[in-house]
Amino acid sequence: MYARKAKQIAQWKQVFSSQMQAIREGLLWILPCLMVSQLILFIASIGEFSHGGRTPWLDFLFELYYYLNNLFPILLTAALSFILAMQWRLPRPPIALISIVYLGLFHKLFQGSDSRLVLELVISVATPLYSVPMIAAIYKRRWLRLVSNEQLSRIVRESLNLILPAIFVGVVVICINSSVMVFAEKYNVISLTNMDYEASPLTFGAVFAAVNSVLWFMGIHGYYALLPWIEVLEQGITATQDAVSIGQVTNEFVNYSFMGVFVFTGGSGATLGLVVILILFAKSKAHRLIAIASLPLSLFNINEVLLFGLPIIFNPRLFLPFLLAPFANLITAYIAISQGWVAPPTSAMPFSSPIFINGWLATDGDFSAVFLQLFNVALSALIYFPAVMALNSTLRDRDIGFRSLDTTYSRRYEEAQTLSSDYLMREKAQNQRRDRIERELKQYSQKEFCLEYQPQVCSKSGRVVGCEALIRAKDDSGKVEYPGAFLPWFEKEE
């Protein structure tokens, strides 16, 4: 009974691990598309700042960015489904298209719901995680297949045989997603985020920063999910202006500009410090390239490249600094302004305005605000530093490939490359091999090594003309092991 439960637990762990790998790979697959949309936002932000407002062509760029941004749930669910189809040995393009249909049904059924904006990205990730395994389980049932004629092409057979599984699972998907949305609407989940800003603006800002980090870590767009709070923070700018105009000391300077200028330096999670640490100390070339590519965007508080490309989403190694960095920035900025070292932000600044310049403008030309931003970037870099060092210690690529000996078929090669390229899984396998080698060597260190002499006899005279010394290993019970058993462990290079 115990062995059966242990086996089941091991199987569930393997499924969970493969699903986490699929999520990480899917996030990386959509990175080129993300770079295009972020470049458009970058150009639009520069144009808005240099013109001092919106122009028709800037409105077009922002609308184009928002349109592409709305496509990311579709791209993500397709990429994730494609990888899961590899893992479950299913036809990959049809599975990706089926998942897009499922997401399209969700979008159409709940297009007028405010909760859809909050949950759509989560639904795009969660739905393939359970729908693809369900399709795989039904697809294996031969009696549910519509065609089995070998004269038909493989693509035709696979597509036709997926019709019934897709319909059955589609009904389940609609029921589950509808239940989630009905629950969200019935209990008004969005309204649960309501807080009293006037009672304690500092507490409001701290909770806002923490919840925003948690939501983004789970793949939920923090801006859409916290729109009611953002509106409250925007109203705080007017309260700060009124207080400063009459010379009154107030703590309502924790407003929208305060959060964008001093707390979220580089975007959600205050990731500009992470970019700096990655560029200076990351040993992984991929991490450094992602950091370099995201640096100009981070200067405009745009960090989706890091969130999806590194990734930070669903990456437990980076969750704690991603949560603590904006909180630390909030405390330092609050102390600096409340002590009068820095002027409070009284001008409304777009969240994507250029860092350092936005601090100077938001505080009506106070250069101390720029130094505060520099301090916060350094502080967030220190917070991210241990996590980057931990990544360096685990991400060591020791793979050696012999391409001349590669005899795999192209389809299997593609699957193997995708399913085995996850660095966390690779590092786990390396650690397991290293531990096994250490265990074997420790066992042999307790054994006695001795020599056995094998005589060499002349075939003509029959006389002994020499001997050959052969090493053996003996344990306490006298059991003898030959070189073939222990020499391979000594030859392992770790």
C-alpha cells in the first residue's frame, strides 16, 4: 500500500514538473512577439514625453500596443498547448488550435465581464494544463476514433480522431471556466480589493505593491486586476496638490506618481535593479542578453520582457525579491519625503515615463528626487543580488554534443530538444547523478582493495614466466568485486 502511494506521489510530481516546464517554455516562445509590442510602447512613450501629450499618431501606436497586448493570452495558450502536446504525444498544431478555440469561447461568453480582464491570462495558462491531458486520455481510446484507415494521411487521421476528444473536453472546459467566472461575479472578487486609502495611505501603498507582485508572479496582469486601486491613487495626486498649495503636511503623497516614480523603478517588482545585477553578475549568456534587451525598456518602467523572458512568472527563485524590492523602495521613499529631504510628487506622471526625468518633473524640479531614485535602484539591486547568485550556482551548462553521431529523426529531435532544454530539470538531473556518484564512492571507501596475481604461462614450455596484478575490492563479508564494477565510478568526472 505504501509503495503504491509513493509511486502515485512520484507520478503526480512528474506531471507537475512537466507542466511547470511547459509554462516556462511557453513564456519564452512568445518572447519575440512580446519584444515587438514592447518596442511599440517604447516608441509611443518617448513620443508622448517629448510632445508633452498625445497626438493622432501616438494614439495609433498606443492602440496598436493595446491590441497586441490583448493577443498575448491567445499566443500563450497556443505555445503552452503545443509543448504539452509534445509531452503527451499528441498532434501538436491541432492541439494548439483547439486551445485557441477554448479561449475564444471564454472570451465571447464573458466579453462584457470586468472579471474577464483580470482572469483571462490565468485562464489561458490554466486551461491547457488540464484540457490537454484530458484530450490525451480520451485520444488513447481506440473505440472513440472516427477513422483508422491507414490509407489516409497521418495528418487527416490525427485531425479527424481529435474531433470527439475536443468536443467532450470542450464541454468540460466551458463548465469549469464558467464556474470560475460565476464565482468571481457572484462574490464580486474585484470588489474584495477595496481598501480605505484615507485611513492610511502608506498601508494602502504597501498592500498595493505586494498584491501587484503576487498577481504578476501568478500570471495575472496587475494593472487590470488593480484598476480600482489605481483610480484611488490617481485621486491622491489632487489631494497632494491641495495640501502642498496651503503648506500642509500630509501623508497622501503616496499617490499614483509616487508609486510609478519611486516604488516601481523599472516596472512591477522594481526590476531595474535586477537588470543591473544580471548585466554585471549573471553567468548565463541568455540571462545577460535578456537583461541587456530589457534595459532601455526598463528605463520607461516596461518590464514584460523580464517577466516573460527570464522568466519571473511562476519562478519561485525570484518571487521573494520580486515581492520585497518594491516594498523596500516604498519605505525609503516614504521616509525621505516625510522628513522633508525630497519634495512630494504633485504632478501626474504616466507610468511609462522615463525614469529619473519623471522624478525631477513629478516633484517640480527637485533633484533630490533623482538621487532618491538612484538609491532605490541600488537598494533593489542588493535585494535581487542573492537570487541572481543562486541562479548562477544552479545554471551550469555542461552538455557535450556529438553531432556526427546523431541519428535521431527530425520530429523526435525537435521533441527531445524542447522537452529536455529546461534548465531547472537539467540541473535537477545533474544533481541526482552527482549524488549517486558520491554515494557509490562512499560505499567503496569502506571496502578493502587488494591485488590478485594471475600467472602468465609459456604455451611451449608450460613454465610460469610472469604474472599479472589484478585489483579487487572486498567488503566485510568477503564478497569480491571486479574492476568493471568500481572503475567506472572512479572515472566519472563531476
